[in-house]
Amino acid sequence: MTAVEAIGSSLGDDSAVRRRDDSPVLRMSETEAAALGDVPAEHGDTRMLVNMGPQHPSTHGVLRLMLEMEAETVLRSKPVVGYLHTGMEKTGETLTYLQGATNVTRMDYASPLFNELAFSMAVETLLEIDVPERAVWIRMLMSELNRISSHLLFQATNGLDMGAVSAMIYGWRLREDTLRLFEKITGLRMNHNYIRPGGVAADLPDGWRDDLLRLTDALPDKVDEFDTLLTGQPIWRERLQGVGIVNAAECLALGLTGPLLRSTGYDWDLRRDMPYLAYDEVEFDVLVGTYGDCFDRYAIRLNEIRESLHLVRQILDKMPGGDYRIQDKKVTPPPRARIDQSMEALIHHFKIFTEGFKVPEGEAYAAVESPRGELGCYIVSDGGPKPYRLHMRGPSFVNLQVLPHMMANTLLADTVAIISSVDPIMGEVDR
Amino acid sequence: MTDESSDEEEQAEATAPESVHGAPVTSSRGQKVLHPDRDSYVEVVGALRADGYVMCVDVTAVDYLLDPARDLPPGVEPQRFEVVTSLINHAERSRVRIRVQVPDDDPVLPTLFDEYPGTEAMERETYDMFGIVFDGHPDMSRILMPEDWEGHPLRKDYGVGTVPVQFKAPEART
Amino acid sequence: MAKLPLIGEVGRVPEEGLAGLDHNFLTARIEEVVNWSRARSCWPATFGLACCAIEMMAAGGAHYDLARYGMEVFRASPRQADLMIVAGRVSQKMAPVLRQIYDQMAEPKWVISMGVCASSGGMFNNYAIVQGVDQIVPVDVYAPGCPPGPETLMHAIVTLHGLIENGEITRRRDSSEAGGAGIMVEQRDGQTASKMVITK
């Protein structure tokens, strides 16, 4: 019996998120809010509307919140998004499938490789091709390293938001270590465009094994420093425990995924439950919480770093040889060396990079477990070299809906802890 | 669970095309796709929820203005818009996608808010980007674009808005 | 008017000249002193928008250590900041907010446009993104890259320091209009970036 079945009856009550009226979600447009300012408050009405963001140091970018406050207590709230709307889905329709990874990687900029992975998997589903084994394992390796760097980013910003500034310095220092490895493998610190339809952009560089071993040897001790600094600390616990509680039934109703869902004790991870890549060939634990509060989410993300390190070590041992991209002439450009010798190879190379390759008509959805939850990619192809429609299902976008429910009847100071524990990346929310 | 027994009978009766809760089923690259009509949309989703599809993962739309040809089962009339809803069943580890045809002249679809409150933001996004109105939605307003924006950007008759790149020598600053 | 306390009253200069003073001092032109101090405590406003914000924060982290330039104090309030680092793509919805933040900053103020999206719209040449933040605010230094690494940001900062050190100390932005390359984004239905800007 899986935990999902076992938990069945203890999901909790989701009536709070189903209420239309009397709901903690403030459903008010900006025009209405602006008009409200002209109306004098009725006697005895001490409620007020407070605007938080979009330029606020604790809103992780450009999230804006409209908060209805009664003194220091938040009654209703509304997350206002769209301040980083980039039109990526529209731009994606003008780029070929090869260029598409460049576009989507800029969505969730804390974990760019997952965007590329979801996009590539959707394209490969449409093409009905299988990537070589080595490419699969390289993708897994990069995903897990990216999960580590993303969660380290969370530890840094979460610490900063809570006033534990040293956590930020520790987090950035560790993140630099993983970024250096990324830079060596992909050539860039962020927005790699490394995972592409058909495989990955380049093979792992010489000496990657030593670099990786150095990282996996050094990181565990440094991650333990977070435990020393934060986990047992009374102020830290006081600040996070019992704050921002959500139960499993509410998570399911609202479509929440990732550490948010797992913090409620609901055992669901796409990597294990609907395996993609080669996650069914490695061993790892899915971490779940108990109370569904900010502390559980902090602890889950911290421990997922350790779990990912465990995965990286296994991948290191099992990394197969072979090709790093599919040898399908339709999808893959010829090797660089052949371009110098063969005119046909040059033309082939030129055509793939200017016209792109054609993808058969149809539609497909592919999903991966990003550090924030289920990251999906839905592509409709009309048989041409560019997607007819490209849609990314960003976990942060859906996860943000829980904010009003978590914030209802909490103090203003706790809103910062709650936003931080949801860990939204606005690039992915607004796309 | 009265639905299940009637559903089994239905499945036994219908040989081809297959149907689930009265909606024709197709397979797209091995992924299960349901094609209910607009009137039975909420009903089908409700029945699927009772079947264990506990979470609505995604709601989006496609504008088929420029490419009306698509893979549809017989009996389903293609329309300009298509709303695509993805559900997931955690116990059976399965997904199902629901594609509903929405005509251009009446782009209205009932909301899924009562089944899955989490569709609120996704339906708002679909409204913002395609102008498809979800009937009964608690807050049908723009979410990504400014409130006073005109047009729905992801429609195919809305341009990408590309500005030709211009180069100009910088003027001397004071 | 109350008499100001002076170091040594006028007319009573000690016979040994300034050697009799019991503290150290330097002489310099006021412009140089003001510019020197401005350049070395240039506090940025946190204006992180997208990917570049992560690299901006990385520049403030332990490894790259912006504190070397006296700049690690990212101010949450624009009133306390001298420098706005526009780190990331500016959407049509964000443009009025950005201008408001800029207007709230006290003079003298400077702007670094970090990354290609802020500088020119980058790869997102579409309806949603303002094609260059210089249409909204005057930009002093453009940092290229997508995203620019912390090194590039530091180079931009050092370049800006050079500008500050050689600049007029009484310089004010002559108008609220942005300079830029003079490219205005025409939206499809007549919605322009300038229309949405909150002017003074």
C-alpha cells in the first residue's frame, strides 16, 4: 500500500478553499481598490487595504499583494501577478524547436535546466524518439545538481527574509560551488540552453568526475552548517513553526505540487511515482513533512539537497558511455569535424539551424518534478518547424494561489515567512 | 458511486469509438485525451474527480485559427478555440487530458472552480490570453496583463508585437 | 544669528601656523571630496526583476563581495538609494512602477541597466516587454549579457564610479523624460510604453 492510499482518510478538510463568499481571497480589481480610497471609512471600521510590492525586498521579485488588514492581522489578501509577464508563450511560437529551449530556460531562472528538460521531453514525445542512455543520465545529473542549487537559493533567500542574513551568505557561497560546475559543463552560470530536444548540447567536459567528486565531498558538511545555524535555533523555530499551515486536501483542491504538497505529509513525487528519465533505476527517498507549516517546507528543501547529493553519487557510479545526443539526421546537426570535409554536412548543419527540424502534427504534455513542483510543458505542433502553441505549466503560478488561505488571520510579519516558504519564482509565474 | 456502474455498461456497449463518461476518447502520443462537449464538460470532470482524478494540473487553451486541422474523434465539431484541461490521478498514477471545443462567436465555458478551486488562476490566465470567459468564475479578470489592456495576446490574430531593431549613435551626454 | 564655533577665531591664527592643530587634515577641492564619497558609498535600490536579480544578489554574496565597493547595502526604500540597478526584463505592467520608484529616489541618482532585456528587450521582442528601460528612465551604464555575470555587473559598477568621480556634483536630471535611443514601442492598439508611464 502506498502512502497515497494510506493517507486517504486523513487528508483534512478543503471547505476553506472551496468557499466562494466569505473566502480569504480578496477578489477586488485595482479600479475598485483605488475607488475605495475615496470612500471615507465607516465609524468603527478599522480595516484597511495595504499594498505590498511589487517592489518589495521580501516578495521574491515582483509579486504584489493586496492585503486587507485589521490592525496587524491579515484578513483577506490577493496576490497580483503579471509584473514580469514576458510573453514567452507567444515568443515560443516564433522560435524553432531548437531555439525553443533558449526561450523556456528563462522562465524559472532558479532552476533553468528543468524548463529545458520539460520542453525537450514534450518535443521528444511529439517526435516519438528516445534519447541515448548517456544523455538521459547526463540530464538526470544536471537536474539533480540544479535542484541542489535551487534549494540553496531558497535557503539563502529564506534566511534573508527571516532576518538571518548569515544564511544568505552561506547559501550564496554554496550555490557558487554548484554554479562553477555548471559553468564548466554548459558554459553558463544560468540560462544554460544545455538540454535540447534529442539530447544535450555537449558531452561532459574532461575532468567532470573529479570536479563532481570534490563537490559531493565538500557539500554535505557545508549543508550541515544550515542545521547548526538555523534548524535548532529557538528564534528560527518560533518564526516558522505553526506558520502558514495548509492541509493535504486543500493542496489537492488548489493544485499545489512539490514541497508544498509534501509538507502536508502527502507522499507524491513525480520522480518516483511517474518516473521519467531513469529515476526508476536509482534509489532515493521522497521527503514529507507532518504539519504543513513553513518549518516543514524549510526542512524538506534542506533535506532534498542531501537526497539529491545521494542521487548525484549514484549517477556518478552508473554514468554510461555512448552518445550524448540522438544520431537522428532529422534532429541532430552533423558533428563539427564533418562540416569541414563534406558539403552535404555543411548544408545539413545550415538547414537544421536556420529552418529547424519539422515535428509531426499532434499535441503532447510532458511533466517533470522541478524544485517547486510539477513543471509541465504542453506543445501543439502543426507539422512545421515551430510549435503552433507552447504552454508551460509553472508550479509557482499555481502554488501562489495558496497565499491568501495561508495568510488569513496571521500577522503581517508572518506574510514574509509564508511567501518565502512557497518559494515562488516570478519568472515562472508570469512567463 | 452510481456513476461507475452506468459507466461500465456504457463502456461495454460502445466498442469503437471508446468513451469515458459519455465523452469520446482518443490517444495522442500514448496520452489519454477526452473530448466532451461544452454542456457535459463540468459533468465529465466531476465524474473523473469521483474516479480519483484528485488534482487539476493545468487549464489552458489553443487558438486554431490558422491551422483548423487537428486530430478529433468523429462527432466532435472543430471550433476555433480549444480549452485543454489536464487532470492527474495519484492513486493510479495516470493522467487524462480534456479538450473542449469553444466557438469563436460565443467563447464561454463553465468554470471548474467548484470541482477544483485551483483552476481559478489558470482560468483567469486563459481569459486574459484568449478571451475565453469562464461562466460562474468568482473573479473573471485579467491576471497577467494590465487591467486596461486591449486584446488577448495569445490569439493568433494578435501580433507578436515585434519592434524592428533600431540602432542610433548615442548623443553626447551632459 | 548665533555665532558658529570656529576652530581658532579669525585673527587669532597661531604663530606656528597650522602645525599647532592637534588633529590631522587633508586639503582638497570640494568637488573631488563629494564625488569621492559618493562613488564609494553608492547604495543601490533593490530592483530585482528577473534572472539578472539572481546574479545581482550573487554579486552581493560572499564570493564576489560587493562590499568592497561600499555597495553591499541594498536599500529597500528608494528614498535611501543612489543607484537603481534595473536587473531584468521590464514588462509593460512594470514600467509605471519602475518610473515611480525612480522618481522617488533622491538626487543625485544613477541607473545601471543590467542585462540585455533591460537594455534592449533582449530576445523578448514582443508585446509584453518594454524594448529597453532607457525609454522610461535615463540610463548611465548598460551591462551586457544574459544574464551578465557578477563580474560584468562589477565592471559596470566600476564604470559608473568613474562617471560619478568625473561628474558635476550639482548635476540634476534636466527633465523627467528618458533619453535612451529614442525608440518608442508602438503597441498594436495604440498602447505605448509612454502612455503607461506615470509622469510627475
